[in-house]
Amino acid sequence: MSIILTEKEIRREEDRQAKSIHGGLRGYFVAKLAILMSRLWLPTKGLRLLLYRILSNKYPPGINQAEAELPLHKYSSLNALFTRGIKPEYRPISAGKSEFISPCDGTVQDVGRIEEGQIITLKDIRYLPESLLPSVKIKTFEGWNYIIIFLSPLDCHRVFSPQDGHLEEVIHVPGARLLVHPPFQRPEFPVYTLNERMIFMFSTGINPCILVMVAGSGVGNITLPMLPKFKPQGRLIASQTLSPPISIKRGEWLATFELGSTVILLVPPHEKRKSIVSPNEKVKYGQAIFS
């Protein structure tokens, strides 16, 4: 069932959620200021380490310094820290070629199968694939497997290819910036179909698959290192069909969230396919999630 909301209603809900998660109006404005300042150059090692320590203390167990490609004081802004790379030895790519791997670090929010034409989350929020994936030309999504992964502020914000194959098309859907944090999701505001998102269409040697990056509150940008010229703006859906398609390997860097959000991976049905992760499980990019 489709929910029709006005832009004013969505904007009001964005403000309500932001004030709620930040403990009121004062915290809301502090958070807004922090987002605006996230790209500012931090001039000294001491200032950088102080801010990064505050961030770690707010989100235990904190940033894993050993995994980061650079020492923390080398990241010259909060945005640089959020979008940091991870040393390859800490993210081995699963050797099973028939497996779909996690496209990102994060926590599994939902995993399941599309039944009766709906994605049903653990909070009983129901999504029609056609609303989540406008402009995607697939006859039916019935029986497709899906996994929804939430990225916290401390997770690596890069997103990676879930399989060997080819990137065929990229679609940008403009939208809102409602909170994607699980406790704040409400059926009246189906965040995955209201928020801005980037959709990636893959062909693989096993099956096609679809990856969706859903922007959340505070996400200022989604960058595409493979397609630096694809920078859609405005309120219309924009797409780019790649001719020829871009060859891509499992675990290859695909895109980046600037601040955290959510990734949804959808793969077609197969008689032997099953999920090998569960809701609330912490996952890392490169590990197998569908066998």
C-alpha cells in the first residue's frame, strides 16, 4: 500500500526526528553545525585526536585505529575520517565465488525474501519494490532475497561490489533525509522509499543483483569513484546506462557515503540460495552473506 505524504509533512518529520535523536533543539543545532563543519580542515594533530576521541566515546567501542589505512591524526577532517579506507588484511574477501559478499560494514537490520510483492521489515514496515526501485525495469521481484545493513557513524562509509560482474546502470532518486536509525523508523514514514537513494544495477556470472544506497539524516553526498562525472541534481530521477558496462570485482570500491546511512542488497531467487547472517549481526564488507 502506497503512502502519499506532502513535502511539508516530510520536512516536519525530519525536524521532529532530528530534535529527538539529539535531545532537543539545542542538540539539534549543535549536530547541524557539526555536519556543516565536517569538511573543515582541522589544523593540528591535537585537535584532530581530541575530536576523534570524543566521537569514539560517544559510539562505543570506538574507532578501530589498527584497521584504518592511516594513523587517525592524518585524517584532516571529520569527513576524511568517516570516508577512510581499511587495510586489506582486515577485510579478506570470501573465497566462495558463488557467494554474495557484504557490500559494506554495518549491522544487519533485516534479511528475508520478498513475498506477496512486499519487503517486510522486522518493524512491520512494508515496502513495494517498485517504490523502492523506480525506473528499474524488472517484471517481478517475487522471491528475491534482500538484506538491509545499517551503517553507524563509526563504520567504514565505503561501499563495495557484492559479486564479480559488470555495472550496467546507475539511477539517482532524489528525496528526503529522514533518519535511517532503526529505533526512529515509523510505518507512517517509510524511509527507504522517501529518502534520497542511489541504485546500482549489476549483471554477474550467477545472477543479476541490485544495490541501493539510502541516504539518511546528515548525509551530504554520495560519491562514485568509478563515475566521477555522474553528479545528478534537482528533483527528477536521473540515470546513466553504461555502454560498455564497467567490469567490477568482488570487494572493489564502488561508492562512498559522506556520513552514515543504509545499504540494501537484492538478489534473485535460487533454489539453493540462503542467508548466512541474521538480524542484529555485525558484518564487514567482504564476508559472505548469501550462499
